Amino acid sequence: MDFSVYILFSEKLAKFYIGTTDNVDKRLLEHNTGKYKTAFSTKGIPWTLFMNIPCSSSKQAYDLEAFIKKMKSANFVRRLKKQPEIISSVLEKLESHKR
């Protein structure tokens, strides 16, 4: 099973949504069809896939998701797309903190 951190963007809200999944296409569809009626993401429909970051495990995906969310920065998210090497650096730091 492949895990990913996915980042969606809503033009309507001008906001990013960050999550983890083992099926990015399915999750995007769920967000855009309002599957979870009371979820924040229903306010931003339609969402577009901004970025998909493959991870080696669910733990790695959850750790990376938490790190990105902790940054609380749309500029940081945009930098991830422009400079994907940042992701490798973050993953290395997260891995070294586990030891």
C-alpha cells in the first residue's frame, strides 16, 4: 500500500488543505463531492490537487503532514512545489529525530 501526503487548493477559499491517504484520486473525489458534510473541506469545493508527496509508510506520511501543518504557511507549501528538495531535507530531519 502506498501512502501520500496530498495538498489540495481551493480557489474559492484561497486556502490549502493538507492530508494523508493511500489513494489520492479517491480522496480528491471525496473532498469534491462533500462526502463528509460537516467537514471544513466542503466549504472549499472545488478542490484541485496542488501536490502529491509519496511516502514510504503511513507513519512517514503522518509525520510529514504534521510538519507541514505546523509550519502554518501557504508560502512554505508553495516553496515545497517549487523546491521539492526541501521535502527530502524535511524527511531526513524527521527520520533523524526518531533515532
